[in-house]
Amino acid sequence: MTNRSERIRAVLTQVFSPETLNVTDDSARHAGHAGASPEGETHFNVEIVAAEFSGKSRVEMQRAVNSALKDEFDRGLHALSIKARAPS
């Protein structure tokens, strides 16, 4: 079984074929907060640049990323900070 960071990266790569993708586990900063697990892997930051986002609003891009990661949310992903954009 891969860790959540690797699964997030794999799903986003498959769905969006991004030019740039950074996935960072930020769980340690949220230890003790609601939704945080002692094992970690609950809070992540994603920076993604993909042609699929061309012409989409910020909200549409974030919804697309959240939708792609629905299974991870169902499996305990609590929070996701998303910086998404189309290529310049």
C-alpha cells in the first residue's frame, strides 16, 4: 500500500496530466486539531498546473481536484489546500 501523498500524486497525474504537481503533507502543523489523526496524512497542500484548467474559474479548478480525490476524502483525508492554475 502506498502512502496518501503517493496516491494523491498518482490520481492527479492520471486525471489531469499536469505540467507541474507538488503534493506536501502538512499534517504535522495540524496535530491536535479537529480531523487530525495521530498517524498523520490528513492535511495536504497541492500545487498543480494543468492544461485541463484553461478557461476554468478558481472554484471550478478546486472542485475538479476535490472531485478527483473523493476516494481519499472518504478514506480520511481531512483538509486540502489547493493552488491550481492553467499553464501561462
